[in-house]
Amino acid sequence: MKHKRSFKEWIRSRDGQQVLVMLAFMVVPLLLLFLFTYLPFGKMFSFSFYNMKYVGARKFVGLKNYIKVFQRKDCFGALKLSLYYMLGSVVQLALALYLATILSFKVKGGNLFKGFMFFPFLINGIAIGFIFKFFYTRGFVFDTVLQWCGFQLENLPYWLKDQRINNFSLVGTSVWRYFGQNMVLFIGAIMSVDSELYEAAMLDGANRFQQFKYIIMPSIKTIITLNVILSITGSLSAFEPPYVITDGANGTGTYFVVMHEIAHTQQKVGLASAMAIVLLVIIFMATIAQKLFFKYVFKNAEDEDPRAAARRDKAIARSIKRQERKAK
């Protein structure tokens, strides 16, 4: 008769040790996630219903803080500045995709260029803010370069004070920092595309643009969707460039900068918490809208037209047969 192990014996056995290790790897991350993410979020959500400071008495006000978010111009109105960063994200993604398409193939000095383009993403955001603060300062780096190109200093605008262009200047900082990250993600996705598809397309007479449109774009749709979602959500929560470079002055205060001012300077913790919840809802809605949009744009061509898949398979078969004939 087989001896029935006690719980203590089972724990000491190999099977018991494996179960303990698996439970530890499951429980510890979930515990840390709850402790540092979900619990603070729950506290912030409860704070949004109070008129309170960090220290002192708190008064329950219900939904009044949420109403104030939409009524105050410096709160909800600051979201309009996100349109500048969204426009910049379009330029950023287009530039990253263009360079990634070129660098995915054999290009002389391509690896060095990839490193240079990705390097800004590795620099701390605060450091980049100080770099560009001096870069845009009147008479400094940018103005000096433009003077070398023949421009007169008197005719140049104040890049950080002129409200017609200062937000574009800050957006340029974000584009410079993040497009290298997008480019690397695109390159990884493009290089995973089967090379036989390119050869089959060339046999059918497809040019480079057609290869990009019908092979590369559908093949990397997941990465495109991910990059767009990250860029749009990042646009809604832009903070470092306007905070470090201009401190939110001259009409550059984004939603996060205003929220920081309300929370830490004015000590209106309840209102700032309500602003954070509203922004979370907006980001969530924007993410869902983007997923639905890309689900419509990147419809599976094989589901829409089975003949397209058949033509592609035949083209690949012709390419393979041609290679076999050459080998013989």
C-alpha cells in the first residue's frame, strides 16, 4: 500500500517546492501591483469626492470636483494643448515608419544611424528639458544656427515666448526624443516579415511603394496600432517639456502641468484627483476608439477577398520554382 504523504512531507518534496515557487512568482507580483498601483488609485478615486488638502480636515463634496474640472478654463481647457502633441505624434510616427522602412534593408552605416536615432530616448526627460531650454533661448544654439543660414536675429521669433509657435517648439522636443523608440519597434516588426513575400511581389511587378502598402503595412499592423496608442496617450499626458522648459508659462501649461499646480501649489488635492480620473477616462475612451479605428482600417485582406491570398500563394510558389530551376 502506497504511503500517503503528510502536508509537511509534500512541502519538502520536489512537487511541493515547484508549487511553492509558482505561487511565489504569482503572488508577489500581484501583491506589489496591488500595493503600488491599485491601492493608490483607489485612494485617489476616493479623494476626488472631497474638498481637502494633504494635511487637515476633509469635506465631502460629491461630484462638485468633477463639475469644476469641466467649468474651469485652466483645467479642461488645457486639454486643447494636447492637439499640438497629437499633431506632433503623427509627424513622429510618419518619420519613424519612413526611416524604419529604409533601415530595415541593407544600408551602409545603418546600425550607426539607428543608434544615433535611438539615443535620445535613453536620456532622462528632465535633462532633455534643460537641453532644449538653452537650445531655444534667445541668441543661443538654435538662433545661432539660423544666423549661419542667413537669418537675422531681429527677424527671428522668441521660440518659448511667442504663443503662436512656443507649443510647436515644445512638441518638436517630444518628437526628437520619442521617434527613435518608434523607429526601433517598426524595424523589429518589418524585419520579421517573410522575405519571400518581397520576391514574389517583385516577380509580379510591384514597386517599392506597392510592397510597402500591400506587404509591410498589413504585416506590422499590430505594432502600428501599439505605437499610435502609445503616442496618443502620451500626447494627452504630456508633462516634462512644458514643465521643465517653460514651467507652463505663456500658454504652454498642459493638463498635467495644471494638475501639478493645483495639487502641489494650491493644495487642492480633491480637485487634482478628479482631474486625474477624468484624464484616465479620456485616455481609456481614446484607446478604445483607436482600436476600433484600426480594426476597420487593417481588415484582414484574406477574410475580405480569399482570391488575394490565393494569388499571393501562387506568386510565392512561382518564386520558389524559379529558384529551384536556377539551382539546377
